[in-house]
Amino acid sequence: MITIRLVDGSKKWSIPRDRGRIRELLNNIGLLSEEYIIIRNSKVVTPEDEAVDGDEIILYPVVSGG
């Protein structure tokens, strides 16, 4: 099981997979990886990194503006 949640706790997904690229996991739940800073087990990772069973992924929305 791979857990994905938004940093504010407003949404959480439990994905019953043993492994997968983070980009693909996010796409499967309707999220774009480009819109988030991705933390896997307390470390910043890229969307191309792989998540495995037991990982927790926390998503921080990217804020931009001027």
C-alpha cells in the first residue's frame, strides 16, 4: 500500500500497489505532478522516482505569483 496525501490533510489516498513511478500514481488519482513539491518518506523526490509498498508521499502545492 502506498499512501499519498496533501500537506494540509484535506485529501488522502491509499493505493494498493507494490510499486510505481510517482508521476503515474498521481496521474491515476487525477493530479498533475508539476503542481506539487513531492516528499517521499521525509525527502524531496522527483515525479520520475519510484514509490514502493509502505511509502508515504506528501504533496506540497507549488505557489507562484508576483
